[in-house]
Amino acid sequence: MANSADSSAQNSPTPTLDLNDGRAIPQLGLGIYAMKGEEGVDAIVNAVDNAGYRLLDTAVNYENEREVGEAITNTVTPREDLFVTSKIPGRHHGFDEAIASTEESLARLGLDYLDLHLIHWPNPSVGKYVDTWRGLIELRERGLVKSIGVSNFTEEMLTELVEKTGVTPAVNQVELHPYFPQDKLVAFHRSIGVQTESWSPLYRDQGLFDETPIAEAAAAHDVTPAQVVLRWHIEVGSIPIPKSANPERQRLNAAVFDFALTPAEVAAISGLERGRMKARDPLTHEEM
């Protein structure tokens, strides 16, 4: 359960979920895309020390692992209390390449280990995501990565990884928001013990907050529309990683564990489904 909506450096209000490898992951995190320079470092430090975030989500392709590392050094929160995630880019697919990429990420971050490392996109035309997954398994065995997972993988791709390696990803981070709730994929994740993480959980606003079910729930619970959407993520079983460098929005985004939506409110918000934000079908969209 949440301790309170207020936070301190030593007492995060964020509850955790169990991973299939025996570890636990915070149920809400900070997306760090586009946070760069000293402003980015300051925003991350504030999120950790003043808003209680413990899950930090970066990637090689965000080009800010150095800033994340500097923020971790500057925060008063102990490293062991943080859950640091990064991602292997498409150009580093392959067994040896994945290992080298991870070592480079750790050097940029200034860390001895990552709490979670993901394959950023499957890039099926390249055909190396199984070899990349084997590289992650090796990295976990070496202790350089504590938990391993994937991002933007389909049900069929997840099944292939398990069948060919015997190792189930701890996490699949995917596009998920009220316009694209991915009910079927979330249910599949649950059936095989994979936790669902949500990127762009607030749909980058773009009109989502004006939708009637969200506005009505915000008024009913005396919270912001963004808090309603993030609480919806919690209710449907996903781990949202909203991005904000604004201290007040960071605080509000993290304060979603002291109220709950009704089943009717959850259903109404899920009923807004209309599809992906952009044409990023993992079967065709690839990033290197």
C-alpha cells in the first residue's frame, strides 16, 4: 500500500509489483526521454528526492544516460533504493553486441549494474532479437543486469523467446493508454508472468484529458485528469512511466495511490479505445 501522497528521500510512496525473477519493481516510474543537460539532471534529482520516484527509465537512444548517472550521483537517495532501466537499441542487436552495448551503458551511467535492461524494439526484419535476448541472459548471469525484459514485443515474439531460451522476460514495455489499452496483450502478459510497462501513458495529452469519462472521474475524486489516467493504468495492471520535468507535475503524477477508480470508471475510460498514437506496429516499425 502507499505510505502517503507526500514523499521524502528515504520513504517513497510508490508500491511495488513482483517480477517473475523474484525481484520487485515500483508500480510507477519516471520517463526520462528528452531530459538532457543540467536541467535534465536537476529534474531527475527532484523527481527522486522530492517526489519519491524510484523507477528511472532511460535508453541508449535517449542519449542521456550520462545525465541519469550524474543525477544518481547527486541525489541523496541511496543507489540500492533506485530501480534503473535502460534499453538496447536496434543497431546493437546480437549476442556479443548486446553485451558490449550494456557495458557501454553502464560506463556512461557510472553504475556497476542495471536493475532492468530491455530490448528497445524487436526489429523483426533484422532477425536478431533472440540472439540479443541470449545476450541479456548472459548479462544477468554475470550480474551486470538484475532483471531482463523487452519493449514493443508482440505475443508471438514473447512466445518465441520463451520457447527458444526457456527464459521469460520480466517486463514488456509497450505503448499503452486509454486510446490503446491493449487488453489482449496485458492478459497474455499476466498469463505467463510478465509485467506490463506503459510508455506514453498520458498520450502526451493531445486532447485525452478532455474526454468525458476522464474529466468526470477527475471531478468525482478531486484530482487532475492526468492523475485519473495514471490511476487507470494502475487499475488495469500496467506500470506507467510518465515523463515530466516540472516539479509540481512530477509530484501530482506520483500521487495516485491514495484514491481508486470505480470499475465503471475504469470501463468507461477503457472504452475510449481508438488505436495507436502513431504508426508504430512492432511488426513493421523499426528503430536502430
